[in-house]
Amino acid sequence: MTEGLRFGAWFDGHAAKEAIRDRLRPSERVGQLAGVVIAAIVAVYFTVLYTSSSGFFTSKFTAADAVLFFGIAFLGVIPGLVRGIIGRKNATRPLDVILSISMLVAAAWFLSSFPFDFSHLADALPSSLQFLISWISDGFAKALMVIAIIASIFMIAYTTLLYLAVRRKLTGSAKG
């Protein structure tokens, strides 16, 4: 019981600090938008792999897989883009939860079907740069998917609870 009370007190303090820091500084907003640009570059890279028939996407990769894979890539930029535009953290946490749920589903799906061949991951890079990602193997990618599944489960719960607690702090401070 004491551990639960300590965690509750810690989380309440954490939510209070997050409420105070809800508004992003201009540099943080730029950072969010920079993250969107990086994510877009990665999405374009995978689009090149897909359209060039490089071999990264195997014959097991279906049209439904493409919608899920590229849909997640598109969805992944939305929270950062919205955060960068509106400059508030808590308002975008529901989008983070939706992204985490989507990542959980996609990682579980692709881990079970695994329609990729990571030996072709570097194919769209110039040969002088292929060493940067050519070391990533199917086994390493599968391990990352397992980590993504576990992290998504925790992030869904944490982000949901944090959103609710911070919202309560922000609306409570608006009233009082």
C-alpha cells in the first residue's frame, strides 16, 4: 500500500511539473518540426525502396501491408507537427496514444508476417553510404519490433494517465 501511495505522490508531482511545462519554447517547437522533417525523409526513403523493387519488401508484402506500413509513417509525423504548430504538449497526447496503439498493432503484425529482407535496406543509398545501415539484419529488426511492442504497451498506459492528470491540473488552475 505504501508503494502505491509513493508512486501516486510521485506521479502527481510529475503531472504538476508537466502542466507547468505544457507550453513549448520556440526552440522546442523548431525541434518538433525538425523531427517531422527527419520522419518525412525516412518515409521517402522507404517509398523509394518500395517503388524501386529493391528486394527490401518481399513478395509477402501485400497492398494491405503497404497501407499499414506507410500509414504508420504518415501518422507518425502528425503528433510532432501538431505540437510544433500549436506549441502545447498535453493537447497532443491523445495523438501520441493513437500513434502508440497503431505502432503496437503494426509491429505485432509485421513481426508475425515479416515481409522484409533487411539485406536490401541500404539499396537506395549511394554505395559510399550503404555501410551506415547495411549492418542491420532481419534478426536485429525483429528484436527492435519486440522492443517496440513492449514500449508501446507501456507508453499507451503512461501517456493516457499523464494526459488525464495534466489535463486535470491545467483545468484546475484555470478555474482557481
